[in-house]
Amino acid sequence: MTATLVTGSGSGLGRYLHERLGGIGITRQTPPSEWDAVKREGADVIVHCAANSRRAVDRDALVQYLDDNLFLTQRLVSIPHRRFVYLSSVDVYEKTAAPHCEDEIITADRISGLYGMTKFMSEAIVAAQARDPLILRASGLLGVHSRPNNLIRMIEQQPCTLTLSADSSLNYVLHEDIADFIALAVANGVLGTYNAVSSQNVTLQEIVDFLRTPIPFGSYRYDAGSIDNSRIAALCPAFARGSLDTVKLFVSTRQHT
């Protein structure tokens, strides 16, 4: 049995976790013969963080989108394993002012957007069918293999024009914080659902003030919502850090690489 199987290992968090945890990495380009071998041999721990994050999905793209975000989860839970870690999203929560905690009852009709809905559906599959599941509802992810996002564009692309408004509320965590918590959870048998977010959000204006770079704002206001992370912060102190401090760490690390 393979020690660890990581999905989405070609980029982003999946690539970082594969480099950190080792084992086998799975991407869209993985040939059927390797999939067959994984299905036969199984894995001690499956870490599923592959996702299609497209927001505008028309009918022609929908089947592939569902395969990437839902049907893949169903295939993975059928592989023999001892632990299953699923990277979900805070997008499963309704956009309300009240703080969201892991124990609240979420109903599908209150979820906004297809991405959040498929994450919620995958959570249901993992909770019902995976062995010893750990579900991490993550926010914005920052790391050495991060895909280009608003923050990275602000750092590296000048001039840079944003679609988000100055008062947009964002929440960021580092790839290494996610990896540290997964390692801790696997070593200590931690199960259940955790909000893998920083303790405080940060506005886009606060980030611009820190970067000291004049950037034209857009008109769309994004709100990461109010998420209670006390459960994960009690086990992994890195999550007690606020989003602005996380951004500062990320920028400092990126400037020295």
C-alpha cells in the first residue's frame, strides 16, 4: 500500500503537498495504467485537493467540471485507504454576517455558486464513504506554487488593474500551514471538519497600504465571510495568525526565492 496519494499534484497546493509528503501524485495527465495500479494497491492516506475553480461554467463545460470536482471524489473514496483528507472550501457557507463554525447545519439551497455546491457534495461523499475522514474548509491559499491570483498580480505585475473593490474582504492561509496541520492530524488521529482559515480577514486596501503600490481598484466587492477558526487554531497555532500577517510572510518569502 502506497504511503500517500495526493491529487492535483501538478500545481498549487497539491504540488506543495506532494513535494512535502511524498508518495504518488495524481493529475489530469496521469495515464490509466498508473490509476489502475493505485486502485489495486491502495494508499495509507489519500489527500484530495484537486479542483476545477472555474466560476463561469456553461453546458458544454459542465460534464468536465463535475468530473473534476465531484465524480473524481467518488472514484477516490473507492480506492482502499486508511485515512482520507479532503480540501474543501469556505464557499460551502452562506454569505451572512454571523460567524460560521464547523458544527452549523448547512443546507444545499443556501449555498451560492456551483463551486461551493460541488465542494459541499464532495464533503457529503467523503463524510459518508471515506475511512477516517478529515475535511478542511480552506480560504485563499498562498505558497510557492500558487496559481496567479489578485495578490500575486499586485506583487509581480505592474501596472496592475483589479476588478475587486478596496473594501473587499479576503482571508489567506499558507500552503505550509495546511501541510503542517495535515501532518499533525495524521500523526495524532485527528478527524472531522475544520475551518482552515486565518483568524482575521484583511481588506484589499490594507494589502495595498502594506505593499505601498498604487493600484486602481474595481467595483466588485468580494467578502470572504466571517469564519470561526478556533477549532483548528487550538491544535495548530499558525492559524491564530491574521490574514495581513500571513500576506506579509508570503511576500517576504517570495522576495527571497
